[in-house]
Amino acid sequence: MATIKDIANKLGIAVSTVSKGLNGASDISDEMRQLVLDTAVEMGYASKKMRTSNTRKVCIFIENMDYENVNQFGYEIVVGFKLSAARRHWEVTVVPASLNLQTQEKYDTYMLKNGYSGAFLLGFTLHDDWVKQLATTTVPTVLLDNYIERNNHVGYVGTDNDEGIDLAVDHLHSLGHTKIALLNGSKNSMVSEQRQQAFINSMHKHGLVPDEKLMAYGYYVPDCAKDHLPGFLENGATAIMCASDLIATGVIAEIMKRGLRVPEDVSVVGFDDLPIASQFIPSITTIRQDRTDLGKSAFLLLDGLIHNVTTSKLLLRAKFIKRNSSGVRRN
């Protein structure tokens, strides 16, 4: 483990200057502070407080995900993480991770400068600057629905998409549906790619032929339904599997605009089991992700990584929830 003296020797500067750089003192230049931080990261430096304190300081970074009220996907995940952290007296900071933040500062440098022992990242894509930097990070980090290969400092928590999608396809197949469509989430997302492949695999498993005309990437918002539903209906879809409950609400609204009924004419299945799924009319058949447990699991995984337990993936079981938006095929 590198020391302040090691950093000073490498840079050929005084130990006091290194200390000032690490602690954000105002009487050294920004360039020197950045050089000290970058060198400390390169040499694997961690402050004594970060190494020994029982009260750890960790961060939840959130991008492209709503989390401020109970109806939003990220809310219960954050609550679950914070509940577990509180029992261990960890200090948790939630930081919106804008693109500007990621451009202005390297991930490892930001973590060291702010004294964070680890982080949980929500809503990031594989193309984000910080996610790319995780390939070489030494900071204990947990990702939701994203995976970094061959780095023992980074883990992944999520719900078993293969199981979840298979539960939905099995349900629709049992109701007589053979022309099943998939309206997926964003294309540049690991979880969307997983659900696409899970759907194809499950269709084959049930003796059904996945039709490219009945599969599309959209976005995790209701509005994407209007772009893809007409094509699904033209190609004979009698059931639509949606990658989120929000997408499902948009699909149902678009079906009804065309004078069709759910589930009498078209069955719809969502994913997530957000509160809106049970409140919507008709209530939405869906695959439940226990988001509070996802947050708790992320904490357990991060705690393990901090203590050198190198867990790669932690997947929760999916649960099928039957409601009113799915029914027997009538045509």
C-alpha cells in the first residue's frame, strides 16, 4: 500500500505538498492537486481513515434513472441500500452523475478526493466514460444491470432476466399465444441485450419461432409504444412482452386508441412490478423485481468487495405476477 511519502518521492515534491493535494488545500495550484491525485490513484493509495474506519463513506451515483418518489424505479433500490448501510453505520451520499461530471474528472480521482471507500452505480450505460474506466479501477464498485469483466474490484447485481422472461413467455404460451412480440428497452444497454436473448431462447424452448418483425428496441418510457405497436399488430401479434411496466402502459394505451381491448384482443405483460402496474386499468401482468432487495444485495456485494471478497455477480430470483392485462388468445 502506497504512502504519502511514496507519492512525494515519485513526484519529487514535499510530503506536505502531497498532503495538501490529497486534502483539497487551497494554497497549491489546481494542476499540482490533480497531479497528486492521479499519482495517488496510480500507486493504489488509500487514506488511513478509508482503510481502518468502521464508519465508511460510500456513494450511490445515479444517471438516467428516477429515484425521488416511491413510484419511480430507483426509489426502493436506494432505500434498500441505505437501510443496510444504516445498520453498519455507513455514511451514504447520493450523487446525480451527469455527463459533465464524468468528463471533468476521472472516476478513481473523484472517489479518492472525496474519501469514498466504494460506490453503487445506477442507470449507467456501457458507453459512459466512468463505466469504461471501471475496467482498471481499484475502487470497490457495484453496478446495477451492467457487468465489467476481469476486474476483482467490480461486481454486478441484478434480477435473473432469463428466468423472468421465461416465466412471461411460458404464461403467454399456456394461454394459446404463438405470435408473441417483444418491445425492449434501450439498445445500448446490457440488460436490454440480456432480455432480447432471453426472449429468443424462451421462444425456442416453447417450440415457437421468434420473428424479427415482432422484436424491437425502444426506450424505457411509455411513448416508445407508438413507434412499434402498429408494426406488431400488422404482423399478427396477439401478445406483447414489454421490458418494463412503463413501456407496458404505453402499449396498452396505444392498443386502446385503435379500438382494441386488453386482454381480449391483445395480451400485454410488463417487467418490474412498479406501483403503477397494480393501479393501471387494466392492471398489468408483470415480472417482479424486488427493488428493495436489489439495494440490500448491492450493499452486501459492496461490503464484500471492500473486504476483498471478489464476488462477480449476484442475481435475484424473478417472480411472476398475474393480473388483468393477459388472457386467452381469442383469434
